[in-house]
Amino acid sequence: MDTTADDAGATAPDATTTTTTTTTTTTIVERPGMRIVCPGDVITEDQGYMRGHGTFIHDGRLLASVAGVVERVNKVISVRPVRTRYVGEIGDVVVGRIMQVGQRRWLVDTQSRLSSVLKLSSVNLPGGVLRRKSASDELTMRQVLAEGDLISAEVQAIFQEDGTLSLHTRSLRYGRLGPGMFMRVPSVLVRRSKNHFHTLPCGVAVVLGNNGYIWIGASMEEDTTQAREHDQHIITEETRRRMARVRNAISALAHRMLSIFDTTIIFTYDDSAHLEEKEMLHPEAIATITQRAYLLCTDQL
């Protein structure tokens, strides 16, 4: 069952469902050295700069064509949009939802312009068997992944023709994700790092997709002898409350447009201990519980 959480915050989800939540409101916090522009704003009148993405030239002035943050690389000025579709890179870790089962492939929603592709040859069969996929495997694809399933995967290639992402789940860390909470944030907020799979000190597991899709679930020990799988198990009420607090901590960071990675999540989670889960996304509470994360992101901590 999918639900959408409002600004009041998330409460503990049902023990056997995957809850979908979406951050819909955003407050941009201008930081030292950051310049935020709206469409039509004059960025510079200096003709010594070249236009980049998100800009255009009018009457000799460089103007913004999208709302976002001004970035300059040497003499090239561009504007990075606050909200945009995910543009993948090879090696990115993504969280996606199976949208369609096709001929020897699955179509996956990864918040990119087009549905991503997960080929049958790019997955591990149940039990971790490594062999050539046969016609019988194609007939039982829905037993491996069905419509609506959440997965973690890695971008293996990008098709040159249209930019479609090709995924794979052959590593032990990737595969189908079990009961938990699924939420979406702007992809630009998820910090790129070597590890996107985290078990927080509170005992909650988090998968931070580079595409802005995030899965939150109960912590489970990795089984290195077979593909990563999450069985349908009962999640205690206390664990579900901790999951809801982590979800609201991430929503608070996204509300202030702060980088989302394990440390900022832990800071926000710990600083919200005096609040109930449903109180964390009140406007006055967001500024308080994200203060340490803000200082960290602005190099003041």
C-alpha cells in the first residue's frame, strides 16, 4: 500500500507494507558563497563569461532561464535547477520501482527522463546461481521481480541514442527491497559517496539512491553467501517509530535543501529526540533540528 505523507510528518508504518512518501515543499536556504536566481534574473553583464546550461543571453546580459543555484567553472556560468529529472552516471547507486515486465527485461522508474532498463541477464537468479539465462527463466521473471517491487541497483551503462539507463543487480548488495518506507527527494541533495547503504546507530537501514529515491527499513545483517533479500517479517512498533523519525529527519533536510548523507541524517535524528515524530516537520522545529546539519554543510562545524 502506498501513501503520501503531509507536512505534519510520518507516523509509524504498518509492519508488512511499503509506505511511499514524497517531499512536496521546499525552502531554499542561501548559504555563504551561494547565489540563487529565478528565471529572467540578471546573472552578470560582464561579456567575458560564456553561457552554460540554464542561462541565455539577452541585450548583452547573461540571464537565468531556470530557478536554481548559480555555478561557475572558469569562464562558464550555468544554473543548476533546484528540481530536475535525475541524470544518471555509470556507477551510480539507485533505488527504483518495477513498472513493467517485458521481454527479457524489466522497466524501472528511477526518476529519470525515461524508464530505466534492467535486463534479465543483469540480475542474479534466486539462490545466487550464475549461469546463462534460458527461455524458462524468461517465463518466471515475475517470480524474481514483479510490478511494484522496489529494488536497489547500479547504473551499468547509458544508451547513447536516448540516454536510457541500463541497470544491474549482480552484486550481493543489490536486489529486491522488502517492507519499509519509500520516499523521494531532489536528486541533487543526495551526496555522492563510496557507500550508499547505511545502518544508522538507531538500528534503521537506509539506502540513499543517487536518483533521489530513498528506502528506509529495519536493519538486517547482510548475507554474503546469497543475493541480498529482505524476507517478509514482522517489524516491531518501536522499530517502525524509529523508521518514521528517520524519514522525517530526511524530509527536514530536504525542506532546507541541505545535503543528505549518513552524518546529516544522524545529526537531525539525534537533535529531534525531544520531539514526537509528528512534530518534527513543524516549521519552527525544522530550523532547530537541522541546525547542526546546516553548520556541517556550510563548513562551520
